[in-house]
Amino acid sequence: MSTAAESTNAGTPGTPGPGNSLTPTGRSVLVTGGNRGIGLAVARSLAARGDRVAVTYRTGEPPAGLFGVRCDVTDEAQVERAFKEVAAAQGEVEVLVANAGITRDGLLLALGDDAVDEVLDTNLRAVIRVARHAARAMLGGRWGRMVLISSAVAFTGSPGQTNYTAAKAALVGLARSLAWELGGRGITVNVVAPGLVETDMLREVRPARLEQYLAMTPLGRAGTADEVAAAVGFLSSEQASYVTGAVLPVSGGLGMGH
């Protein structure tokens, strides 16, 4: 089970949402995997505060009211093309939200290499790839915000998700290393770790397993994609200029202390 799974609670384009009271930045934003769930909620929230927002999507259609770029983030050529399209349409990327992710669950002894590689490619290697492209533009502008979407299960562990939790936990080390490398140029890199979030995938979790996770969550409920978007809104704002290398759980207390 993915606690940072996609959510259908994405809000309405142009409607003020959580975090939108922050000073509008008018920045060029790219949200990977921003056509649904948490990514879409983040994209709409940042657009509502006045940012120019582009989203990548791999299948289907781009969301209404947002600039969509078809891109498989595991493909270097497609990522390079996407960054060029975004720069041409709204300026070089100043805020990156690395949200795209997948799950291919299974107990380790039965987990094939393909399932491991696919999850690592999408949830870790692709984040390194998009961060590299974003950093090039941010360094020139001496300003930038990167927010990497991890998961609370990266810290609690999750049976049947060794590939997913390994990739999501690695994002913390990635963010903190990048914070050192890029901090001198005014670029911050932080991690948001959602817990249980109301999503279509959450509805597929076995009731007994869901009860276990809720029992591990002090607030006793699942969160919403808008609550995650509020945290991303802060970390990508001017007000978060002295926050870098941080892990911000949006989990109702699931995994706290890690």
C-alpha cells in the first residue's frame, strides 16, 4: 500500500485552497505526475496563488486549466524535451515538485527484478533526473525550490513494499545532499512525507490493513490531497527561504519521530 497514493480530492481550478494565503510568487512551476491525485491538488493550489504551473502526465489528457506536458519521467529524452517546452511556455523552472510515482507491490521473496527496477526508475532515478534539469536553471537564477514527495512508510516500513519504501526513503538522502550542493545559490530542497491520503488506491487496501494504519495514526483518519498541497505550498514559497534539507510529515502523526 502506498500512503502517498493518488487522491481524487483535488479541488477546483482557480479556487483558493490550503496554503494560498502565502504571498503569490508568480514563479514558473513544474509538478511531475500532476494530472491527478496529490500532484493535481498541488498544481491547482500553486496556480491559485499566482504561479505559472505546468504538469507532466504520461497517459490520458492534461488537466483543465493547467499547462500539460506529456512526459515519461523515466526517459531522459522526454524529460529534456519537457523542460524545454516548459521554459518556452512560462520561463525556466523555478519551483520543482517531484511527485510522480508508482507502486508494484509484493513480498520480497516473490518480487521480480522488473518490479524493483520499475519502481526505482520512477520513484528515485527519475527524481534525480528532473532535479538535475531543474538545478541547471535554478543555479543561473540564484533562486529555486525543490520539493520531493516521499511517504510516511519510508520511515515506518511497509510489508510488501520493499521496493517502494526503499525508493521513498532514498529521497531524504537525495534532498539533504542537494541542499548542501545548491544552498549557496539560494536553492532549497525539502521533502514532504504524506501518510494515509484519501485516494482511489486507498479504497483498494484490505480493511484489516487499513485499520492497522489508522491505529498507527494519532489523528485517527486519512488526510486529503489538499492538506498535502498546503505543506508543499509553504515549502515552495518565499516564506520558506530558511528551510532546507527538512522532512515535513503530513501524516496525522503516522511515523512521527523518524
